[in-house]
Amino acid sequence: MEEVNRGWPRNSSTAHGGGLSTAHGGGMSTAHGGGASTAHGGGMSTAHGGGMSTAHGGGLSTAHGGGLSTAHGGGLSTAHGGGLSTAHGGGLSTASGGGLSTSSSDVYYSNIPPRPVYLRELKNRGYVAEYELLKQAWGL
């Protein structure tokens, strides 16, 4: 069975390992495997499983679990665990484990590319309401 990439830290923490950290392991790290790396396995990679990939499991995929999927667990899903969910563990939750949390523990992970890039992709692809919602939530 193929291992599924759980993504990269994508919360609002700037601490080591947080979604806004540029340190190794952070969501904005350009190091190999980092959330902003263009190398295979990185958040800016177009390869399978990368944040910029449109293939199954990619950050720009519309398939189940993809960053542009509205299905349960998808980046545009409002269901529990989805990128647009405000429930515990959701992308718009401020609680520990949520995408808007500033906690450096129980970090939220997502397969989407870094926030500014994801917003650009949403806008370019016509996801206007989602773009506006996330832009406001992320303060960008």
C-alpha cells in the first residue's frame, strides 16, 4: 500500500515546526521535504503528493483528500477535519490542532501549498468565496 503524505504544518504558529516557521520542518521551510520546498515531497512540488500537484493526494487535486476537494477531509470541505471546518481539527479552528491555532504542539497538517500560493490558485481557478474566506481568516 502506498504511503499517503499527510502534508506539512499549516497552522498559524511561527515556532519551530509551526506552519509559518521557516526553520527545518516548518510549513514555510524550503529545505528538502519542507512546506515551501520545490523538491520531491515538498509543499511547492508538482510531483505526486506535492502541494502543487493535481494528482490524487496533491494539494491542488480535486479528488478525495486533495486540497481542492470538497469531500470529507478535503481542503475545501466544511465537514469535520476539512480545510474550511471550524470544528476541532479543522482548517479554520483556533483550537490546538486547528489551522488557525498558534500552538506549537498538536500542529495542524495539510497537503495544500503555502497560504499565499494556495490563495492565488483558488482565485485563479474561480473559487472566489473560498478565496475571500481564507484570505480574511489568514489575514492576507
